[in-house]
Amino acid sequence: MAVVRHTQALRDFVREVSSAVEDVDEQVLGSDYIKYNILGLEKGDEPIAFEYSDPEAHFENFDDIRYWQRYFEFILREWNLDQHGERMSNSELNFLIERLTAPAIRLDHYGPLLIAEYGNVPNAPVKRLQGIDKRRTLLNGFLNSAEVALEVYYKKRGVKPTLRQRRPVAETDATEAVQQSNNTRPPASKQEIQKTSSSRRVISKLFQGFISNGTLITFTALFTIASAILSAYGYSVAIGAPKELGWSSPEFYNTAQGALMQLLSLYVTILPALRHKNLKSSYNRWSRLLASLGVIAPFLAIGYFRRGPDASQLVLFVGSAIQSTIILQLIWGVDDIQRKQK
């Protein structure tokens, strides 16, 4: 079998076309007509399924195309024989058109792009390209014929059609793309592929930068420093204001609520390390020390309340900063385990 060099654009187009083909296969192979009349399955048997682990090889499977053709011919024949809605109602045919329109749109868009991309590969199997083009042609032929049948039916009865008009089929000569001897790509397709690949590279770089250790440390430091400044400023502003320091004051209950939630957050943070030995070994000693201080901070905040609610809030902030550092160490521990597994 010829080996095809896969570019990023080729992989993307293969994935989209394969997804559309699988959608139609599911409808066709799951139908009673194919299961019982063509394949001879018994009632209750599971429908057959094609192997999609190698989608490009499946494009060369012409048995699949023959099943499509038999199924589409059967549907149109049932519709034409039906005069009183006993075989297939208008709504059933309309539903089938809607059901297959989505994969047809994807095949119309990505099929020619994939064929053009194969045109730049010297050893691309011609049968694979023919399989894509035949499926696209067959599916559009059925949908267009079914739409015409419904329109004629409504017109003869003087009823306004309720069928939503499908989009026009893209006028792309896929066969010509297969037979090009110079293996050149249409200018429009090349621009679109380059634009798509460039956009994906930019998004990928932005995402990798967002999850990198440098960004993680920077965000943690910046947010912690900004929170410390805000807490210190709030404490300096509120320290001279008279406050009710009794245990029944609203500030006490707010402090207690914050302390309880901080304890819960700390528990959830350190739980993975307590459950998994590999993760526990990745923690440093100073992380365990910080975890101990994080447990003490909420109780210390409640104890400091009588000296001033603002002092309690400052202690709670210290506990939150400690917790952020522990989460940072947890992330590094997971990264360390992944590196060891590789």
C-alpha cells in the first residue's frame, strides 16, 4: 500500500470527511432495509459497522458506496410507490433529508479540499480519491432528488411546501482535481489551507504559552502581590474605624465562614497527595510545612477577631496565599510524574 505523507491540513480534512461518511454510514447500515433485506440479519442482531481506525483506507471501500446506493434507491422507490402515506409519510422523507444534510454540507466543503490536498501527494491512491468523490456525488444526488419529489408532491396538491430549502451544492469539479497531472492545487484552496494552518499554529502557540510554567509562576506571583497590596491598603484604611468586636457581630460570622471555606479548600487541595503515593513523593518538605501553616491560619484568624476584624481578614489572606503555593507544587508534582512515565 502506498504511503501518504500527512500534513496538518491533510489530517484535518481527512478527519472532517471521515466524520461525514460515518454519519451517513450510521443512517444507512442502521436501517431495516439494509439490515434485513440486504445483509440478511435476524431481528435483534446488531447492525454491521465498518472499521474507521484507518479512515483513509475506508474511503477506498466501494462496498460502503454500494450500500448507500441501494438504500437511497429504496427510499425513493418507497416514496414513489406510496400514494396514501402508508409506506413513507412526507414528514419521514423530510426528516431523512434533514438528517443527511449536515454530513452532505461537510462533504461538499471538505471533500474537494481533501482531494486537492491529495493532488499534491505523488503517491496518493486514485481509488481513495474516487471513493470520496463518488460518495459526495451519490449523497447530493439523493438529497436533490428527494427534494424535487417533495416539491412536486406539494405542487400537485396545491399545498405550500414546508420543506426548508437545502443549500446549493458547491460547484467544485473534484474529478478534475484527481486527474491533474501536474499535481497543482487550486489557488483558492491553497489560500484557505494556508490561512487555516496559520491560524491553528497561532492558537496552539498562545495555548502552550498560557499553560507554561513561566506563565503559571507569573500569574501566581502577580495575583498574590496584587491581593496583598489590596489587603494591606484595606487594613490601613479600616484600622481606625470603630467596629463592633462582639461574637454576635456580622463581621465575626463572615470571618468564620471564610475560615471554614478555606479549610475545605485546603483539604481538597492536599487530598490528591494523600491518596496517591507517587504524587505524595513529589511534594517537597516546604510544601508540607506550608500545608500545616495553612491549617493553622483559619483558626488563627478567628482567634485574632477580638483584636480587630481587619486583622482576621489579613490572616485569611495569608492562608489563601499559602494555599495557592501548595496548588502550584501540586501542578509541578503531576508534571514530574508524567516526565517519569515517559
